[in-house]
Amino acid sequence: MEFGKNLKRLRKVKNISQQRIAKEIGVSQRTVSHYEKGESEPSLLCLCKIAAFLGVTTDELLGHVLAGNGN
């Protein structure tokens, strides 16, 4: 799943620990680890909290790349 890879990449780029994200969104560090490994998926609320905390859109976090319209 793209989400887990994107979460891990963004977290590392921003030098943020799993523990810090976990505390911010109200889950355990183990849960964040499971997200990154693709072993579980966050609820919509947690997804939104993660995106806001990392300063990205949920589309970016999920790996939805919007192509230009060519104009």
C-alpha cells in the first residue's frame, strides 16, 4: 500500500519519530509502525490528523498524484 510507504518517507524527511506522530494523533507507536508496514490502515479521522500534522494533503499521503491537465 502506498500509504505506509508515504507515511514513513514523509516522517523521515521531516525527522519525526513514530512516537511523536502517535502521541499527536492519539494512537500507540506500535499502531504507527503497523501503518508503515501496511499491516493496518488508519481511520479517516487518523488519516486526516496525520496529514495535518505532516503538513500534506490526504491525497499526497495516500499517493494520489494528480496529473496536469495539459493546458
